[in-house]
Amino acid sequence: MPRLPAAALLLLLLLLLASAACSAAQEAQQEDYYLRIWPEKPAVKYGDSMVLNCSSNCENIGLETSLQTVAAGTGPAWKAFNLTSVTEWEPKPLCFATCGGTEQKYQRITTTVYRAPERVVLDPLPEVEVGKEYNVTCRVFIVAPIWNLTVTLYQGERRLYVETFEDHRNPEAGNVVVTSNSITAQQNDHGEEVTCRAVLDLRPEGPYLEMASLSKSLETVVFPMDPYLQTLGSVEINTSMPVECEVSGLFPVQKAAFQLFFAGERLNSSNHISGHKVSAQAQVTSISAGEHQLICIVSLGPVTKTAESTVNVYSLPKPTLHIDHPQIPVNTNVTVMCRSDGSKSPGVVMRISDTQEILLSGDGPSLQYSLMAQKEDNGRQFMCKVELKVDGRSVVKETAANLTVFYAPQMSDSSCPDKLTWKDGSEETFICSASGNPPPTVECRKDEVSYNIGIQQQVSKEHGGIYHCNATNAYGFDVRDVIIHIESYQPDILGIIIGVLCAVFISSAVGVAYYMHYRSKIKKYHLRRRQQQQVTGSPMEQKCLNGNV
């Protein structure tokens, strides 16, 4: 390649230096142009107005946006624009200016359009059994932007759950549902206030907005034991029986709800509370025999427990007893009929008996017993019994009737003795009676004169003799002669003499004994006197002795 002359090289170098200087001058001039927007990160409530200021050292400053704008002011290097109603959720206004006559400069900003929560609502809290898990749900309505929202659930002052939404991308207002993690219920949680708080934090460019829901009380329940039914295992048809359903350890005991059912029908019940124990009482009546279910359902909050019992409803109609001839003469045939009408439960045993023994037994609907009536059957009581075994116990119903037997009078030695012995002057009562039905009339006569039977009288010799007694009733008569012997009073001479002799002998014996005792005492006295005189001497000798001394 041929070498260029030095002059040409110098000229080329000058051209390159001039081109570089020109380029540097143009770049320096371009760096002096600016375009700014204020505020840089605006936040505006949806539907409100917003003012943007575009400032630049270029010409033809303007604002490009789909929103309605009006001029809000102008200056040498700025223009203000009023966006009268921001109704877009993600507006991006563009400021522009013309620099150097031909060059266009642009500046776009992102605007945060917000809407405070319209409502914050806490879902109804469930009644929860202690030890079980539950969730709390909060709903926030019409809020934007959701990525700036924080929802916090509180129990009293204790935070239960917090949720944020940084990953949410839709700028439009919407609804938010927040559900807590599972929470285990405790008994001391009962009555605690639960609240939901929603916070829309737009700082530092925008406001700090907070809204809370209405508080709701947390209700916990304790239901540790199954209900217990207290009732008899059986009841007679068309009769009433008390039943009681009881359960212990409940909390809160006042909120326990009972339902009692018998044979598919709900019973009217009343509740009684004692401490942590509550019971429901009702009356059971059934019009149909058989086995029926008694059901007790107890509900407390979300917990429901059931107790069941089988009740045997039995039918045992009272029997009827019929005597075809309840009043008949002796030696007449009698039929005793025992019957049980109406439906009855299986296993019923029927009996005909009197007060001494069972006369007839069977399991049919009726029994019949026949006899020939004797006078001993008068007043005899017949009983018709029906018996049913229910739950190991006997249920008995009975009906009784008496038989009346009419028979002729009859007198016996015991009721009217044929011989009587009375003592003259004593008090005696003449008794003569007769058996018979109807009770007979008894009359006793002596010498055609009627005697007062059953009245006490003083006996005289005239009462002695033969009495003709007659007992009569509508069915016959009986007669009997009674002989009364009167004993007169005669003194016992021999007895009197023996008594006198015995008295004389006893008196003589007593006198002799006293005399012998007296003689003995006199002899002892004289002997004692002689002994004393021999010891002391005579009185004269005693006197002489005293003088000599």
C-alpha cells in the first residue's frame, strides 16, 4: 500500500479531531435537557382528583393520559395538570417535552389507586367442644390494592393469625377471605372476644387505613358423659309413667337442650339444673301394647349425644267374676265364672280361688268352677285373679265376690244345751241360739209362757222345769227341750261340828303351850335369885360387916 503524504495525514487528523469535538458538544448540550414529574409515586383514592406537575427546560411540555385533565397552572419551566377523577385502577400518565427543536423527552409514572375496605366482617363463631379444633374466618369487602393489605385475627389482645398478600397482582378492588389455622378450644376461652382487623398500609406515599370487625364471643362447651335414662322397664297400657334423662359434667349447663321421644312421639319435658348436672322429666303414656323405644337426645353446642331404652307396654285388663246364683238355698248347684275381656299380653295366667286355696287355674280367656252349695259355703269369698310376669316381677289384678247360702235353723248342744243346773238365789242368763241363714228367731216357752232369752235374772225355784225352744226362719225350723234343775241351799252340820272341834283343839293346844312356857320362865327367875343371895349374903350380915369396919 502506497504511503500518504504528510500533509494528507495532517488534514485527516484535523478532520477527526473536529468530528470528535462536534460530537462532544452535542452530547453536552443533550445532557443539559431534563424532564421531571411530581409527585414521583402518587397515591390517590379511587374516584378522587390528583394534580401532576411536569417540569422541564425543554419546550412544549404536556401530559398524555386517558383520564380527563384540566390545566392547574403553568410556569416558565413547568405545567400542572389536574386529573379530575381517577377511575382507572392502574393509570400511567406520561409527561413529555420537545428539546432542541426536534428531540422528544418522555417520563411515565405509576400511580397507586386505593380504596379503603368497605366492610370487615367476622363469620359467626362456631360453638366448639373443648379439646376440638376450630377455624376463624374474616371477610374484607371492596379493598385495593390488595397487596398492601394485612388482615389480623385477635382473641382478646392475643393474635391468633396474620395474613398478607404481597403476591397479589390484580390492582383492582376486590374481596378477601381469610381463614385461620386450626385452633384447639380450651374451656377458659369461653366468652373471649374475637376480632378481625384489616390494615391498608400505603406509607410513605399514601395513608395508613385501618378497619375492624364487630367482636364476637367465643363459646366453648364441655360434654364429657353420655346421658342416662331413668325409668321403669315396663308400664301398663293407658297408664302414665315418669321418665328422667340426666347428664352430668356439662358446661355451660344452661344451654343443654333435651328431646325425649317415646314410640316415635315427642314428649313434653321440663328441665332441672343442679350444679353441672341437668335433667329432663316427662310422663310416658302408651295406647298400644308391645315394646317401644324411649330415646333421649341431648345437644350442647355442636355436640349431640343419645341414650335409648326399651319399655315393655303390657296389657292386663281387670278380670270379672260372676256367680250365677249369688244367693241360693243349700244343696243347690252354683257356677263361678272368671273372665278377662279385652286384649292382653301373652303369658297371662288366670285363677279361681277362695281364701284357703286355688280352686282352678288356666291360661284361657275364662274359667268356670261349679259346686254344690252347703251351709259351710255361706259367706264364702271367691276370687278371680289374673297374673302376668313383667320384667321379673308379678303383676296381679283380682276381683272378689261372696256367696250367700240360705239354710234352715239348727240348734246344737253348744248353742242351746239340753240340761242346765242353777243354784237358787244366784244370777244366771238363759242362752239358747241356733245357726241358720237368714238368722233364725229363737223362742223358749215354759207352761206356754215365753222366757226372756239372753237377760240375766235372779234364780228362784220357779225357774226350774222343762222349756220348749223353737228356732224358725224362712227355710225351716228346729226344736229342742231344755231342762233346768234348781238346787236349794242346805247347811253342812257335820262340817260345822268338825270346824268347832278343830277350833277348840287348837285353842287348848295354844293355852297349854303358853302355860308351860310361863312355868319355865318362873323357875329360871327363882334360881337366879338364890344364886345372887349365896354370893352377897343377907342384908343384916352385910350391915354388920360394914359397922365393924
